[in-house]
Amino acid sequence: ADRIANGRCRFVFDIDGVIAKLNPENNYAVSEPDKEMVALINRLHGYGNEIILHTARGYVTGIDWSKTTLSQLKNWGLKYDGLVF
């Protein structure tokens, strides 16, 4: 975590293997959330911290997973401030 303005911290999380359970076949369409991590990140966000998500989805497969990922994050109820592919 990095300190940012007003005493807030910036937390950067990877998606797969941290927020989502690993999928060995890189089929992110069937990824499932780690509900405990989602709750923890939402709590950090609720305390006023900045949450940035980072993912390499698509790097290996060459597929654009952005729409799938955005939909999943919304369905999982994850609160975040930025997403970097």
C-alpha cells in the first residue's frame, strides 16, 4: 500500500489468484470470486482507501477479456477505483 492524499492508502491487487480463483485453462469467463477477498477489499474501500486492480488477462490467450472482467467485477460486487489491463 502507498500513502496518497489525506492519509488514504492505495492498494493494488491482481485479479486472478487473488480476487478470483485461479483457472488453469485461462478461461476467465468461468472465473469465480474469492468471496473473503472481495469482502476484505470492499472493507478497505469503505475506509476511504483507493483500490486499483491490475490484470494480465489476455496476455497469454490474445483475447480481449475487458467486457467479461468488468461484468464479473460488477456481479461480484467488488468496489474499486481503477482497473489496468
